[in-house]
Amino acid sequence: MKRMKMAITLLATSSVLLAAGSCLGADGAHGKLLFESPGLGGGTSGKSCLTCHRDGRDFSPETLSRKHYLVMGNPVAGLAEVINFCIEVALRGEAIPENGEEMRDLIAYLSVFIKDNRKPPQ
């Protein structure tokens, strides 16, 4: 029974990611893989986005719409710049193109990830 619930949850999550990716012209499922990959941007630290942002830590619904951010004490403008800052500093990789497919996919995943984590604590 527990495995069946897990399978249903996985299927539902995959469907939501695929739908979000289609709506945004990006691939949310691919964005999830990138978010969890220590190799994003050629990262060399062994960390991934998930290392610091497990369970949506440091994200809020405003994360997707803000114009200015403070990341590790540094002012950063725009979500794509925030993502690249983290890739360069935390992952020790190289920035990805701000208007490229990987960036669109990451942002598509973040939109679903953040929305799913707005549930009230149990």
C-alpha cells in the first residue's frame, strides 16, 4: 500500500512538472534534474541547488517575482543572476546563459517547487 501511494505521488508530481514546463515553454522535469545536479554549470564543489535549498529553504512565493535579492550578503538583481551567483559561488561552476534553455528549465521547476512548498506546516 505504501509503495502504491509513493507511485501515485510520483506520477502526480511528474504530471505537474510536465504541465508547468509546457505552459512556460520550458521543461520543469529537466529543471528538477538540474536543481539536483552537482554538475550544473560544470560545478566542482560537489554541491547542488538542493544542498542549500532542501524543502524550499530560503524560497518564498515572492522569489519568482522580486527584482532585487540579497544572496550571501551580496545584492543581486534578477532571479537568473541569483541562480548564476549560486552556480559560481556555491557550486564553483560557470554561469549558464540567462536566456538559455537550462535557465528556463530551472525557473520552470522553481515555479512548481515553490508553489508546492507553500503548504502550511503540519
